[in-house]
Amino acid sequence: MYKHSLAVLAVAAAVSGCSTFESPADYLTFRNEPLVKQVDHGMTQEQVRTLGGPPSSDVRNSVTGGTCNNYVLNVDGLEQPYYVDFDVNGRVDSKGFMTCE
């Protein structure tokens, strides 16, 4: 019974990982990039630009009224889109391995 329960939990954990948009491999590859490692919820746009430089694009967020910055991370020739979303006060609201669109 114990082994059966453990097997069910392992399968559930594996399946739940497949439902997320972000790949754990992306995090492992790019985890030491300043935007990934140092940008925290509540930071200002100026602080983020100091860490990551100018974004590749800046998009208005029609849902929250804030803005969203797209970046392209590059490690050893591998490129990965990354976004930092700001609320109406210009503070980090979310970030991740996708684009703003």
C-alpha cells in the first residue's frame, strides 16, 4: 500500500509540472542572470533597468494599466525570452520566462 501511494504521488507531481508555462530547465540555465536572480517584487523600473539594461520592447498592459518589459537573456549562445511586468505605480508585479504578449 505504501509503495502504491508513493507511486501515485510521484505521478501527480510529474503531471502537475507539465501544466506550467515555464520550464525548470530555463530556470536552471538562466538562474544567475541579474534579471532572474536579483529582480524582486516591488522593485522600481529604474532599479530593474540598472540590473538588466534597456528592454528589447516595452508593452502597455491593458489589464493592469502598468507596463511590461520584454528582454532576451543570452547564456552561452542560448537565447530565452524573459518579461518583467510593472503595476501602475511602476513597481515589479511579476516576472518570468515568457514574453509580455
